[in-house]
Amino acid sequence: MLGVGPLGPLGPARAPVPVGGAPITGTDGRPERPAGPVRGEPPSTVPGAGGGPGGGTGAGRGRRASRGPRDLAEERQAWVVLATVEGVGERTLQGLIATHGSARRALWLAAGGRLGRRLAAEADRRAVPLAARTVAAIEQVARDPGAALASLRDSNVWTVTLLDPDYPARLDGLAGPPPVLFGQGDPAVLHAPAMVAIVGTRRASPAGRFEASRAAATLVAGGVVVVSGLAVGIDGAAHAASVEGGGTTVAVIGSGHRRPGPRAHAGLVRRILERGAVIGELPPMARATHGTYPRRNRLIAALADAVVVIEAPVRSGALITARLAMEQGVPVYAAAGIGTSPLAAGCRALLSECTARPFDGIAALSADLGWSGPAASRPTDPAAPAADEAVAGGPLGGPERDVAAILAGGPATFDDVLARTGGAPGEVAAVLTLLQLRGLVRSVGPLYLPAGRLLVEPP
């Protein structure tokens, strides 16, 4: 089976999905790459998951009640393959799955030239166009998925998807979490108990660089992971001080890993990877654009327990990170700077016009966050049930077990689940809500995905 590795179809409980170099295979072990017109259904997919805009809710869905770990592993791999295609971002990937029933089926249709040019919209169900060049790129990768996966392997890039137990829980709160994360280094650092982002301007003053370095060095000395964006200036100073102090830092990039940041930071990247990680949501060869940096900034904000803005003028990208953090409920701290320096004008605006708090050093920040020390675990709500208790909740009832069995094999839309269970819409909606409360299902756009123990064991 493609890309599953020696540890079984799901791999270790805390490991990201590895990548391989072989083409996607069917149940008979042969490459699933039709060269001519497509007939019938691809192996291991759901009958009736049609190829047009309405294909996600076609008839005949009830002929198969559930899918197994093999199907889930192959679906994960199809997500990774599609995510390497230029033009396939978060919404396009969701649309492909919602329209065709699974990522595997979308690839299977594309390999035979039958993907189609339209996707079903999430809200009003009107068909939306898929760019011809995107369709062509999907068809190309579908005919030789091994080449895309080999590119990841050659770049030493690992992947983790929303279908994996090891997907960073800190990103769950995002309105649009990246379906696939690409990374180098140690993926375990994304689960560190304490993470703080340090951001600021690229045109930092010597005083700003010193303040960023001192904050980062103090944090890593206490076991906190420092997060930043690998840009020159404040970001670079924070990363450099982290590695020089023997600590761990995560660089979130707005490009692919073949071009992870400024050339001046090539040596810094190598040092970051010795203990930390470089992550992003773009495949290795992707180039950064003006639009990719705000998306990078939302990941920086989501990963952090707090965001510290050291030095930022009024038009700094660091202010975007601060705003996104506030929207996500992450506390923001801003250094007011010295006098009326324009380099700190954005920080002063955060303090006077927003809910940012003054940055008075790491000791004050730790106390404000309720940490007994910088490396203490992030605060939790004492009234909230423990994760294990929320997930356990006793055995599943019949309707819950039926829906869980459907989702255990991969993502599905509400109409998908409704057609395959034959239940009433209100009953199915109630079951899905209950499964979400129990930590077994998550929703992403139009899709419902398995979560928690449902990712590693059948219901």
C-alpha cells in the first residue's frame, strides 16, 4: 500500500503520515491509474459517489455501510497528492471531496480525463468553475502520483493531514485549518505544552532585535517553544536567539520548503531543524505571494499561547498576526518602544486601540498567563471535562455506531451520511452533533471527518 510504511496502515499513534514513491493502488495491489476512458468505480471507494456536481449525494450509497483502515490510509494519501497541485488550496480540496465523494475518486476520475470543470458550492449548491489549468495539473499528478510524492521525499518533507491523529490540536480552532501541513524537522514540537510567538518588522532597529533576542532566549531557557515567521528582522532575531540558547523554535513559512525564506537565513534554517521544525501549508516548490503571508500569519497565531509584537510600524504584517490572534482569542502583548519611534507606531496602536497588553518581560507574561513558570502547561478550563472523558462517554448507540462506521473510512458530506444511513435529516444531524461533542467527529467546511479514537480504531 502506498505511503503507509512499515508500521501498518495508520502508523504509530503519534506520527504524521509518511510519504512514499509508489502510485496509489487498488484492492488488488495494482496501480490505480486508468489510461483511457473510466468505467465503473475505483476500488475501495463508495459506489454511487458520482463524478458530477451532484456526485457526492448519488443513489446507491447504501450498498456499502463503512470503509476500513486501508481506505482511510489511501484517502489520506490522496489528500497529500492533491495538495501538491498548484491551484488546489483548502477550499478547492474540500470542494473536490464534496463533489466526488472522496479525494481518491477525484484522482481516479482525473487520471482518466473525467474530473469535470465544476465543483459543488458549500452553501447554495450552485456549481462553481474549476480553472482549466488546475484541472490539467490535477490530471497530470493523477496519472503519476508517485512523482509528486517523490518530490516530497527528496525534499525531506513530512506531511500531516486533518485525517491524522497527530494533526496539531492548536490548529483545530481555525475557521479553515489547512487540510495538509508540510514540514521538515521534528513534528513533535507542534504538540509542545507551551508556545509563544514573537513577531515584528523586517526593518528592525538594533534595540528591537535585542529585545526580541532577549525574550526568545528567556522563553527557551524555560522550555517554551518560540514561534515566528522566518523573515529578516524581528523574526530572524527570535529564531537565532532560540537556537543559540539550545532551545526549540518553529518557523512558519509562506512558501514551499525548497524556498523557505530569505537566502540569508539558509544557515539559520539548518540550525532550526536540528531541534525544531519548519512548517507551512504549501508544497515544496510553491513560491510565496502577497496572499500566502497572511495565511502563514494565521498559523503563527493559532500555534501560540500568546503573541508578542516587539517592533511594528503601522503597516507591518506583524499587525495582521496580532489581529488574527485576537480573533482566535490568543492574548497579544505589544512593546511600546522608545519615545515616538515610527518603528513602534503599530505596537502603540495595538495598545491604545485594541485589547493588546503591554509587554513587560517574560516573567510578567508568564504570570499573566497563569503559568507557574515559562514551561508550565497551557492553562485549562477547570469546568471543562478532560479530553479522555469527553471522548469515552460510554459505548456508542446504534445510530451513532452506524454514522461513526461511515466516517471511520474518511470524510463525507451531510448528504453523504444521510443517503448512506437512510435516516431522517434531523436524526442524522443530532447524531453528528453528538459525535462531535464526544470528540469522534470534526467538521471542516462541508465535510465531516473522523477524529479522536475513530482515527485509529473502528467504532
